Amino acid sequence: MREVIRFAWGNSSLGEFMVAMSDKGLVALELGSGRDLVEEALRIRFPGAEVVSRQLELIDILDKITRVIEEPRFNPELPLDMRGTAYEIEVWSMLRVLPVGETISYGAFAAKLGTRDARDVTKAIASNPIAVLVPCHRVIKKDGSISGYRWGVKRKRELLAREQRAKPLPTSEGDG
DNA sequence: GAATTGTCACCAG
DNA sequence: CTGGTGACAATTC
């Protein structure tokens, strides 16, 4: 029996986004870069699967995702159906334990995983199909600057800015 | 900020 | 194993 991938589009302050689900859970969360392109990419990613639009069925999911984007500390508790190599899944799992508002360098993150190279971690992170819920945006360069993001550097900066605002630290920031 | 170089584990064949 | 590849890191201008 053919696998069915359901998807739907939502809107947030970061722009449009698309969620896609298999029977097991979330398989993709894409931040708007053209509906046709994203939907096409979905079919390429799941050859042989039936990719169908289910806007109304996923309305609850869309609502949760929207809230996560607006409020980084909100936990949607959605099941993730992560597909990739064993190494990629390990990296994505590690990403999800990073605390809100924290950032880590690729090198430091690599060290947490083992003795692997920073360059290697980037490949796995860059292959992450699930934006925001797998907080790949919390990994930045050692320099502190942001060099790349699959869904646009501007969105990455925006997400980080929100998380830092949402950070529970009592410190009063003097930045302006 | 943009360009350059060193480096190495992973992935595909 | 061989070959190709990077959302790096550190340096330079």
C-alpha cells in the first residue's frame, strides 16, 4: 500500500510555512519559498508516496506550529518522523535538547556528539527537513555570526532574536 | 563583509 | 577504497 503524505500551508509572522505528515508524524516543516517548489520537493523526497493536500485535517497542527514560531518556549509535542541516515538522526535528536535562547557553535556541538568535525555536523544539520521544531537555528559559528540557514539567514536571525527575548533569565538587558 | 586556505568525517559508487 | 563535498574556523584586507 502506498504511503500517504499529507501537507498543509499556514501563515506566521515569518511568512508562509508548510507542514507535511506521514502516518508516524511530522516529516517536513518548510518555511515558505514558493508553494509549487516546496510541494514539488516533497514529492521528490518521497517518491512512490501519495502526496496530498489536507488543509482542514491539519488545521490543529498548523495552529501549534504557528504558536511555536511566535512563542519559542511553547512545546507542541508533535511526533516527528525523522528520516535520514543514522548519523543525521543522532544530530537532530541532539539539537532538540538545546535549551531555548542558547546558541552553540558548530564545533562545540560536534564535540558533544563525539570527536567529529564541525564541518561534518553542518551537513547533517543542513539536511534537517523539519524547521524550528528541530532547532538547527541555535547552532551558529564560533565567531557568533550567522553564516547560513536552509530557510534564509534572515529567518534564522529572527528566530534567535525571539528566543533570546523569550529567555527566562532575569537579567535586564541594556541593549537598544 | 568577502575571499582564501586548511582539514576531515560522511556519503555514494 | 576513491572521489566529492561542505550552514566550519581562523586569517587577511
